[in-house]
Amino acid sequence: MPFKKLHADIKEILESLEITTPTPFQSKSIPVIKSGANIYCTAPANSGKTTTLVLTTLHKLKCQEVGSAPRALILVENSEKALALHDEFIKLSKYDALRVYACDDREHIELLKSEIFEGVDVLIATPKTMNKLLLLEGVNTTQLKILSIDDAEFLVEKTAYAALMAITQSIHKCQYVLYSEKMDPILKRFESYFMQYAKTVSVK
């Protein structure tokens, strides 16, 4: 049972939400993600991919705030998805133990930069905004442990793809996890860059 080996705080939250049985995708993916490998996770909609992303991120960061630089980065297609994912983190986090910050593309980049500077554990952003922040030296990536991409299909779009490639060049070492409904050849191409030795977890 993958939920049994998660951090005690996470298990407590799941019990309070009456989430007791992992989906087939969660049963397959959570142990592999916890191993620290780079992973492509593919499964249909409503398989539990987003919940898996949140749970494994919380587990990786041991459900506690540390320092001021982000230790988890999550890239999403747009601001709406960033804000929705932020809400999911709040729902599954105990006592708001982690500082989760979602970048809203509609806000001025200097405002985002100053708010992130206050201290963030989990940073959620679009590749375009994250790349802008890096160019402005608005994010310290030296503490990153995991970079996840939710619904990664949007990376087939050229500007998002280019921004992601620039971001990964600014990161020394971390685990990469890509979630998508199916494996696109463009996503497979990342194996030559930052997804070396990637494993694949797939549920039909």
C-alpha cells in the first residue's frame, strides 16, 4: 500500500479526507517517485496524477519548511492551473506546514520576485514566468530537490519548450517527474537533456 509509507502527516490528512485506497496509477507510481529516479508518468485523466504529484512533493520535503529557497518546483501550463494546484496543496497539507506559492502571470514580475524572496518551499509557475524570474535572479535553484511538470502535453508548444530547456540549464541537480496522459515524442526527447535514465510508469 503506497499510502502506508508516506510521511505521518500525509497519512493523517488522507484519513481525514477519507482517502484510503490508492488508484492503480498511484500504486504503481508513488514507490517509483519516492525512489528518486527521473520518471515519465502517463495515465488517463482522473487517474490521480495531480494528487500523486502533491503527495510525493510533500513527502520529499518531509512536510516541513526549511530555509528560504524553493525545494520543489512545479511547472504548469497557465495561471489558472497554478492557482488550482496551489489549492490542492493547501487541501492536502497539514497546518500549512509548507510554504506553497503560485505565480500568477497577471502579476508584475517584480512583485512575484519579492514575494518569493520572503521564503517558499514549493513554487508553482509557468515555464515562461519561471524563466523570467531566473533571468532576473529572482529564484535561487540551488536547493531544488524535485521538479514536476503537471499535464506536460503543453510543452509541445515552442515557447514553453524553449523556456523549460532554459530553466533546466539553471538547475544543477534534482529529480524530474513529468505527468501526461500519453507519451509525446517531444517529451521523449528530454531524455537526451535532463531526463537521463528516466523510468516510465504507465497506466492505460
